Amino acid sequence: MRVVLNLTEPYAHKGYRLFVDNWYTSVTLFLELERRDILACGRKFLPKEIVYQQNEQVKRLKRGDSLFRQSGNLVCCIWKDKKPVHLLSTIPEGLEIGQVEGRLRSEGRQRLLNSQN
């Protein structure tokens, strides 16, 4: 966390956005960056206090389904592909729910996935 904060110091309070991989995605870091007016977004396997995998809502997710949690400006999204994909963000834009189209392989054949979540 300290490394990211040191590297982003020259960009504080200028409205920048930071996109990071799972190694640098954490609730503590994102909240500190937001305090410095740097919004952040990253994908990660998040702590179980945020997305507890044994939670019934998480367990019931089918491929293409999603689940959201929000605390202030911090948003956590779980989207189910083959495995759950977690996204953590303090960037407010693009949070509306829309339609996703993709292809799934089912029993050796492809079928169209049309998911409205």
C-alpha cells in the first residue's frame, strides 16, 4: 500500500483515476486514494467479509449473474463466469446495470448468453 501511495503522491488532489491489478486492489488502499482525490478500480479475490463465498446469495449466482455491495462511494461487484469475478471501485461512472451478450459452450455446442442483470 505504501508503494502505491508514494507513487501516486504527485497526482493527489488532481482528479486522476487509477486502474490496478489484483495485487494492488484493497479496500484500505482505495479509501485512502479516494481521500486524496484519486479514484481507483481493480479486480481481485476480495476479503470474505466483503464477498463471503459461502453466502447463499453468492452460492446461488449462475453464470452471467451479478451481485453488488456498496458502502459510501466504494462499490464491490461479483460477476459469475466459470468462477466469480470480483471488482472493487470508487469510480462512480458506469455503474448502471445493462445487458451482456456472450457465447457459452454447452455439451460441445455454442449457445448465446443473453443476460439482463
